[in-house]
Amino acid sequence: MVKTYTELEAWAIFAGALVIGIVLTSVFWAYITIPENAKSIGKEDDSLNITETVTIPNDFISFCEDIHGKANWDNNGLRECLIEDSSEKSLIAMKLLCDKFNLSLNYGSFGVKCEGRI
């Protein structure tokens, strides 16, 4: 038995096929255009040998905690201490911290921040 479609149903089928075609084409092009270095990332993970040790800046962390700040640091030299209170007392304490560790002082709506790389 032959099925006839109304004009609206025919347009809906056409629009659905067009959307499916665009999605499949996009997935296909995304797959074939993956850079070679991205394909080899999964293979390199097995051969990684990490021997670097993490050095914790205890003096920086303790100084920041003594002035009631939140310390943030990484092993690449980033040091950051944030105090949400922007009073004059906080500014003076952060100025001392920044001078001691050679960091830059920033303040604004976030509070007072001492940050930089050592």
C-alpha cells in the first residue's frame, strides 16, 4: 500500500534529513581533522615518567595563614594570597607579605591580593 504524505509532512522529513546530514557531516569532519599530536597523547601517557617532586612553600603558606588569608601556589613558582577584607590593616599586612616574597599587591572588590611568580 502506497503512503502519501501531506506537504507539511514532506517538509518535516526534509528538514529532519537535513539536520541529520549536517550533524553526521560535522562528526565526520571532526574525526578526520584530529591533529596527529592529539592522536598520540593517549599513547604517550603510558610512557610518562614523572620524577619531579613538589616543593611546598611552607614559609609563604604560614605567613598567609597568620594574616588570615587564603594561600594558592603551584610548583612553577606561582604564589598568591587573598584576603577578602580590604581594611587598612589588611593592606599593611599584605604589603609586608608582598615585600618579603617580591610579589605584586592588588586590591579591589575581591579584597586584597598579593600575587606573582618567584
